[in-house]
Amino acid sequence: MNTTGKTSLRDDHTTEAIAQRLAAAKNHSYLGDFVLGAVDGAVTTFAIVAGAAGAGLSNGVVLVLGLANVLADGFSMAAGNFLRARADQQILQQYRRMEEAHIESIPDGEREEIRQIFKSKGFQGEILERVVQVITEDRQQWVNTMLTDEWGLRLEPPSPWRAAIATFSAFILAGLVPLVPLVLLMNRQANESFTASAIMTGVTFFVIGYVRGRVADQRPWASGLETFFIGGSAALVAYLVGWLLQSVAAH
């Protein structure tokens, strides 16, 4: 490692830097909600465009169908994500109440659980007993330790509203992309704008992955290509299903 790299690594491990990093780690990242909503929005809308291209519908009709899909499916997906995040909060509250009751009723048993947890981490003898004493002297810390180490729960679950907004906004933004060529070619047939819609959808997948890579400190180009191929595969499946159904309907 060169001198610059060592200096940067040393700067990342000062007392202040470590404290900031640990505090930031407690905050939920909504990047996953955004990526999921964006990919799903682009795929489902592109599926409508693909099916319409096979059916020979006009761009005006497809635009109405696409906009209805973006709003309805986007809201549905956001609602589902809201309920999932809300359930995570309720589960945390349920287990917190349970551990509070257990500590109140059988403190010796709960203290032994703390002892077993830290014994499994390698603590022994007087150090182990000191750790158990310090943790169990603080009721909140005691409960929090049981929640994270016994049940594997996050103490800071995602906000239902933020998760829903991240999903909905991403779904809308990405879901509108396949419809842009239809607006520009309003008086044409859907099959004439299909190629442009497919290209713009593919570019959207790559951009989503690229941004994900930058935010997650991964290789942006690799992340972009990965999302492009995964999202493109989903879009291809949607297109093939639409094409197959149109072929069956034609007969």
C-alpha cells in the first residue's frame, strides 16, 4: 500500500471518524427500496409497450395504459413496502415488550442469556462477569443487547413513509422512461416507437446500477452492467410473454 493509501486509511480510523461511521451505520439506507422500485417500474411499463407493439395499438392508447400502470402499480408497490417496514417496526416493539417482561419476571435467567451470548464471543472468567454486570446494570442496554444478539433485530428499522416514498418516486421516474418515445411519436403505431423505448429502458437499467455502485462504493460500471443484464432479462421475459399471448390471441 502506498503512502497516500496509508494516510487515507489512518484518517478513516481516527476517534472522530470511527464515531461518525458507527453512527451512520445505524441509519437505514433506502437505496435498496429505490433500486427495486426503479427496476420494477421500468420492467412493468416496458412490458405494456412491448405487448402493445405486438398488438399494433396506437401510441395514444398505449400511453394511457402505461400511465395508468405507472400510477396504480407504483402506489401498490409503495403501499406494500410501507406495510413491510411497518411490520418490522411492530416486530421490534413486540420483542422489546417481551424482553422487558422477561427481565422483570426472571432477571437471573435473562442475565444468564447475556452471559452465554458473550461467552460465545470469547469472553471468559472475570472479564466475562464484568461485561455481564455492566450490560445488565443498564436496563435499556440490556434489552437492546437481547434484541440484537439473541433475535438479530435492527434497533433502527426503516421508516415506513420513507421506504414507501423511495419506492414510489423511483417507480414513477423509471416507469415513465419507456413511455417517452410514445409521446414524441404520438400519431404513430406502438411498433414504430418500440425500438427507441427498448433502448431507453436499457439505458435506464444501466444508470440505476451505476448510481447504485457509486452510492454503495462498488465499481459503478460493473454495477451498471449487472443491473442492465438483470433488468434486461426481466424486460425480455416480459416481452416474450406479451409476444406469446398476442400470438395465441391471433389464433
